[in-house]
Amino acid sequence: MCDDLRTFWPRVPMSLIKELKRRNVIRVGILYLVAAWLLLQLTDVLSSLLSVPESAGSIVVLLLILGFFPVVIFAWVYEMTPDGLKREVDIDRSQSVTPETGKKINTVIVVLLVLAIGGMIADRLIPETSVDSETVDAAVVEAPEVSPPADALPADRSIAVLPFADLSQNRDQQYFTDGLSEELLNLLVRVDDLRVASRTSSFSYRDSTLDIPEISKALNVGHILEGSVRKDGDRIRITVQLIEAGTDTHLWSENFDRELTDIFAIQDEIANAIVNALTGELGMAGEKAVTVEVATENLDAYELYLKARELFIAREQLPESIRLFRRAVELDPEFARAWAGLAAAEGVAEEWIFDDGIDHAPLAIAAAEKALSLNPDLSMPLAVLGLVMADSDGDFLRGLDYYTAAIEKDPKNTSAWLWQGLGQLVGGFIDEAIVSLQQCLAIDSGYQNCRQHLARAHMIKGDVETALKLNNETIEHLLNSTNDAFVSAYVRNGQRYLALYIADGRLGSASAPVIEWIRAIENPDADNSAGLARLKAWERQTSSGEKLSHASHLFLSFRAYDELLEDPRMASYALWHPDGDEFRTTPQFKALVRQLGVYEYWKSLGFPPQCKPIGDDDFECGRP
């Protein structure tokens, strides 16, 4: 019995496969899969052209999977004959035409394969032609787009400092090499006849596969400074090369092997060597000596400062950045730049660190005042004081005054220009804000935060086309609370999938009320109370600590105006949003304006064009 089973069992699969082939079941299965592949490609194209639900693609896939088995069973049971469809068991095998049918199926499979493969190749090879596509990819630029300032010097008197390569044994000194690169950049900025590309723009080409002429063309500079750093204990080797970008030729290069006892003396030596090389090559008149300020005598404090600053610039691990800044000033209490860095990190902490139980505003003020007591010429502490005064203390007037003072100290302080622009936006002075934010970008065209808020300013002004174009350039680099302001604009512009992408990216969990938000935008007069209830429930459940303090535009979309008063600083983003026409007629709007200190500013220095005083202590506002 067992022997019979062993000899019989292997024959069953072979006979089954043979019968499947004879009845063309396998061919039908292959035909179905190829047709499904082609249908999915077609669905993807149509979904980018039509306003269909986000789940449409998943539904099509599910239906195709469910349909596979009935099709295969049907092919097993029935056969197509010259007389029509008949059950296979009712057909004389000698009269079967399955071989001819199989050949026809083979032909159809080949045709569909050609169409599917051709569509896939076309989709990959044909370039995007418009940023107004529904897809997210079309909203993303592939490389930093750099426009030179209006007062740019000729390209031959210009330079970009690329981030130096870390060649240390453990490759753990990138913060140090970046710090050295930036210090050299800041020194070169002080040479009057030389235009220097911004840090953000230059550093965006870290590990780029582009060659030097391509990078220089993108940055609009005539020269590139690149190098490497090998740090080993107390020894350091710095290799620097100055390249004429147009011809990709080396004008000057040198190795600096030094004891790491005075990094500022090394910076001084390298910077002056570069300036001397540029002076000779470019014919810049006069001696261009650069003097490097000795920021601290404590090398450990300096290294901590560099680490902390890199984290602050990237807005990554901000609590760790604050800790490192504090450790640096503990090692050297006279380190003014470290105090300034600490002030800046504490100043933005309220927006970037959530529910840590710390009141960062007084800490930012104390650090800024300490930095100014050590070096009154510093610009950043003044800008931080403006930020804290305007955002946390509600002293809007003093805040803008501090921004002005910071810019007077350093006209190239992009943070001061950005924060001044944001303050002007809150105050309703949209034209002035556009000027400040444009100046920020003129100094640093790679500063995506400035570009993003400039986009928001244009949207407030009603120039939706310019606003979306600018915001599209930032999505790949910076997806944060500012993008929330554009969700409704993308919905109304027919780019629902891009709106969903931003909303989902911001709320960031499967249970987030993303679809409810979009529906509230699409149907503002409908009963959206269920969506609002889910929004509040999700806010209570979220474990991120961020909650929805950033997403004031959600509450605006749901007309939950009382919720906006819970966080006036973040609700200021919704003050002048185009969707806020009804909000601007409510008592909550007036209360928010007063809480922010904006009304006192208006009474002192004048109202923006869209607002006017009523009586002795009231006002009304419309759309800017």
C-alpha cells in the first residue's frame, strides 16, 4: 500500500500541470497578470489626472487579486469553441481547438507585454514638464536653484567654500571639518572685493557627483575652495585647494601640518594664504590681510561649540545642542560665541522642543545678555532678544527694534532678516515682510526656511501661483509647520494628492485625521463636527508631545477658533491666511491680536492697510 502511494504521488502534479497546459489555464493566468500590470499603470496615470480618492490604487490591486482565482477556475471549466463557450467535460477531445486558442492567447500576451513595458520606459524617460502635476515628485526640485544677488561682483571675483572632507581615521570629525570650512567662509566674506557663496548653498553640494565647473555654474562663482582635514589626537593636517572653476585648474594648493594647539592661528594662516592667492590671480588691489578673532583659548570648549552649532543649524537633537553649548560655556565662561549659540538654541526651543517642561525664553534672554556683555558687537544675541520679546513676551514693538539693531550690526545675518520678516507677517505688514525675506534669500539663496515663508507671504497677498512655485522648491528639503498653510491652496489648485502628502507628512500617523482635514477644506460649509471631534481625540492620544500646536491651519479649516487661543504664538501663522476671512470677524481674532502685542504696536506706529481703528480701543481687519 505504501509503495503504491509513493509511486502514484509524484505522478499527480505532472499530470495536473499537463492538463493545465492543455486547457490553457496557465496561459490565461499569465495573460491575466500581464493585463493587471498594464491596468495598474493606467490607473496610476489616470489618478494623477482625475480627482479620485487616495485609496483608489489599493482598491484596484485588491480587486485584481480577488479576480485572479475566478478567472483561472473559469478557464479550467470552460473552453472557447467555434460554436461558442462550452463546458470542457462536454467537448470531444478530438474536436478540441485549445491549441489554436493557446496561440491566440500567446499573441495577446506579447502585445500587452510590449504595451506595459513601453509605458514603463516612457514613464521613466520622459521628463516632467510642469510643477503643477498632482504627483509629489513634480513638486520637488532636483538640485539647489541659486540666483545671485543683484549687486553681485563679476564671477571671477567670487568664491564658494565647499565642506571639507573628513579624512580622520574614524571619520568622526565632520563637525570639526564643517566648522573649519565655515570659519574660512566667514573670513573670506570680510574681503570687500570678493563675493562669497553662502554656507547653505555651498554645503548643499556635499558629496555631490557634479564636477567643479558644474557646481561653480550653479553657484555663480568663479572659484571653488575645497579641502580635507585629517585629525589625529593633537595633530592636524589640512589640505586646501583653490580652483579656477571655468577651466577646472588648480591655482594654489597647500598642506598645513600643525599641532592642534591654536586652531585660530591655523585659520588665520590658511585664510590669508587664500586671500593672497586670490589677490594675485584676480588683480584685487591692495593688501587683503584677514585677522582672525581668538574666540576661546580652550580647544575642548571650541570643539563642543562646533558640535553644538552643527546640530543647531540642522535643527537636529536640539536638546543635545543646548547641552553641548552649556558645557562649552562651563569650560570657558568668557566664550562669547558659545553664549550666542546657546541663546539662539534656547530661543528657537519653544518651537522645536515640545512639552519638556522648561521655560526656554528666560534662558535665551540670559544667554543673549551674557554674550552681549562679553562682545557688544555680536548680532545674533540681538536677533534672539527680538525673537523672544516678540514671541514669548508679547512685546512686539521691542522685538522688531531688536531685529533692526541686529541687522545694523551684521547686514548679512540671515536669521535676523528671517525673524524680522516673520514679525512683519504677524503684524500684517505683508509688503515689508516680502522685502525682508527677499533680502534673506539674496544673502543666502539656499535658505529654504526664508523661501518657504516668502511663499507664505505671497499666498497671503493672493499671488497663489508665485506662492506655490516657491513652496514647491522647498518640499524636498523642508517639510514642517509652514507647509500646513499651503494644504488648502493645493486642494483648490487641483493638486489633492500633493495636499494629502503634506498633510500626512505633517501629522505623521495612521490614525491622524488627514482625510477629515481635506474634506473640511473642500466643504467648509458642511457639518465637519465629526472630523473636529476626531482631530481633538487624536491630539489627546498622540505621544509625540507636539500635538497640533504647529498646525493652527487645521483649527482654521475646522473653524475651531477657540482652540487657536491656546497657543497664540503658533496661532499667529493663521492670522492672515486667505481661509481666515470669517475668523477675522470674530472676537477670537481680536483677542489673539491683543495677546500677541500686535494691537499695541499698531496704536504706536500705525495700522497695516487691511486694518483700521474703531473708536478709542477697537479695530477691524479684512483680507490683506
